[in-house]
Amino acid sequence: GGPAGLAAACALRARGFDAHVFEASEALLRRGTGTGIMVSANGWRALEACDEALPPAIREAGAKISRQNITVCDEDGGVRRAIGSDAAQMEKDYGHAQYNVPWHDAHAALAKMLPDEVVHCGAKATGYAVETGFDLVGEESVRLMLEDDREVRCTMLVVADGAGSALRAQVANSGKVEKGGDDARPTSQLLWNALIPTERLQGVSTELPGIHRPGEVEFVTCGKDGKAILSFDSGAGGITSWYLTLDESDAPEAVRAALSSGEFGGFGHAGRVDALKEEFSAFQGALALLGATEETEIFERRLADRQPLSEDQWYDGPVVLLGDAAHPMVPSQGQGTMVAFEDAADLAECLKAAGVAGPAVAAARYARVRASRAARIQRWSRDA
Ligand SMILES: Cc1cc2nc3c(=O)[nH]c(=O)nc-3n(C[C@H](O)[C@H](O)[C@H](O)COP(=O)(O)OP(=O)(O)OC[C@H]3O[C@@H](n4cnc5c(N)ncnc54)[C@H](O)[C@@H]3O)c2cc1C
């Protein structure tokens, strides 16, 4: 029931398949993690290929990006260089404008496209079995096991349960559960982010590095590897999305203590705003963003991805991986959801093209189309 699963369900239903969504949470719509999704040209193309009703619904919830600015600063906040690129040129080159949409609004827009009766919440998947001979013609089918002992039988299972996927290891190991291992790759990059009403920044000069102008993206490097400020409009309703990043080696004492005691991560840690204000004291823009934000609105995390999977690890008979379950990536390029939308469109097309050849043939084709592209974008996102 994340953006990947919902987009896939939309794409499949648009082609006449009876796709259902099984979501672990009790409610489909919930608070995001304070991020905005940058929807770029490949995302728009993929959404359109999923279902032509999707792009207008997402666009309506987003803010159009008119310009990207990069400011290179010294450690003491002095500006060394500022460059910018006009988004109109990008729109001309790639055929689509960039929009930023709060994650929860993009999610809600996708959810609205599906009839209530095909979304099943409180349905946590724990494993699956590919079986033959369940029906009279002896076709392969999948038995999905849920945590509450219910089972669901289907002809194809799309595993889209996110970066912490419960089923990824089983799919990647050709259905064998015992061989699964944790291939998570944490980085040393720490991220704090929030979505706030832009009106809270009224009176703050947009000349300060880190404070975006209406419709513009403002990215500031702060003189140390991994130390940066990012802000931009997110969403149609006057929302600013901001991000501060630090390498773990530069983290303030309070953050290091939280990291070693396992209390780092999630929303609202007391004292975090003060610690970040101290670390970013030379950057008035960062101080203004922190000053305009409640501690409870700030989400923190360590950035991580997983090892790219080879083509044969993307599927197990008629079971496929999709979205972050297949290719969790560092969000440096804002591509996680875009690649998930591409997965969704390609999967639906492969299934349609396979026709009577069936889901297992479609799954193999889908893996062939997706694996190397997703791996390339994962590597690019990690190395950037
Ligand atoms: C800071 C940050 C910024 C980002 N910015 C961008 C951006 O600008 N552009 C972009 O394209 N991407 C961006 N991303 C990436 C994007 O957020 C993810 O790629 C996207 O949310 C992945 O969607 P998903 O549906 O695969 O996974 P998720 O969003 O994690 O959804 C998985 C769903 O599965 C459910 N689930 C979990 N386990 C089970 C289970 N066992 N059984 C049933 N259901 C289960 C979960 O409850 C959830 O609803 C960003 C990510 C971060 C962290």
C-alpha cells in the first residue's frame, strides 16, 4: 500500500487485471516522514504509462519547480560560488516540468484511484508459496500468508512492501526463506527533514543561502563533505520542504549519543533543534528553517540502501519485487518513487504482453526490463 504498490495496482487494473492491495497498517493513509517527492520527467512518463488519470491527480497536489539553485559555501558560511539552472530549459529538453508533492499527498492521490473494496488493510504478509495443481488445469498459483493466519491465493504476487521488505529475501533466494540475509547498506550520512507552512518563513530573506524563493529549489553545500541544506516548495498549498544533512563524523555530541544508544531516528527528539542550530550556526538560512519548525515535525534518519539485485533475484516464478522492496536507494537523486512508477508501468505491460503465456513469463520479462536500469540508478544515487 505504499506509492509503488498503489501505482502497480492502478496500472494493472487499467489493463483489466483484478489487482488487490494487501497493506500491513490498519489504515492506508497516514502521516509520511516529512518528505516531498520530486516528480521528474521519467516519473511523469511512467505514471502516464500506468494510467493516464494519474499525472493530473499528482500534478494537482504538487508545486511546479521553476529553477534550481546551488550555492557553494565555506565552513564559516561565506559564499564561494552560486549557480542556477532554469527549469524551463529542462522542461523543454525532457518534455515535462518537475513538480514536488508532499509524500503523503502523492500517496493519497494514488489511493483515491483505487476502489475501496480492492484495498485490504491490517493484512501483513509474512511469506508465500508457489504451488502447482491448485486449480483444475494445474496452473501455477501463489499462496500469500498473512500474519493473522489468513491466506490469499492469487495468480501473481507483486511484493511492494518497501525498503524493509519481509519477502525480498525469499524472492531473491528463489523462494527459500532460510538463505535470506540482511543486505542493508547504511551510509554515514544523517538526514533531518520537515514539511512546514511556508508562511512561517515570512520576513526571512530569500537572499540567505538555504531559503528558497517561490517555486525554486535551493541547495547549499556547507564546506564539509555531506553537510548541506536543501529547501523548496512542496505541494499546492504553500508548504516548504527542508532537509539538513551531516556526515556522522560531524554530528553534534547529542546526536552521537543518540546513535550509540539506539535512540536515533523518527520524529521529534528533544534537544535536536538546539544541537542542529549549534552545528549550523554559521548558516542563517538553516537557523531560520530550524526556528520555524517544531521539534515534533522533524524526522531524522540515517540514509541507507541495499545491494542491487541481479535479474534472476527480481522474481521467483510468478512472484516479483517492485519499488523499494526491489531497489531501495539513497534519496540523493530523488528517484526512488520514480523508478517504482517505472516498475509499475513495465510490469503491467509485461503481463499484458504475456497473455496466455501467463504470469511467470511476464515476471521473467519484467525482471529483464527492470533489473539493470534500477541497479544503475541505485549506484548513481549512492555515489552522488
Ligand atoms: C528523505 C527522502 C526523500 C525522498 N525523496 C524522493 C523524491 O524526491 N523522489 C522520489 O522519487 N523518491 C523519493 N524518495 C523515495 C521514496 O520515498 C520511496 O522510494 C518510496 O516511498 C517507495 O515506495 P514503496 O511503495 O516501494 O515503499 P513504501 O513507501 O515503504 O511502502 C511500503 C508499504 O508496504 C507496507 N508494508 C510493509 N511491510 C508489509 C508487509 N509485510 N505486508 C504488507 N504490507 C507491508 C507499508 O506499511 C507501506 O505502506 C525519498 C525517500 C527519502 C527517505
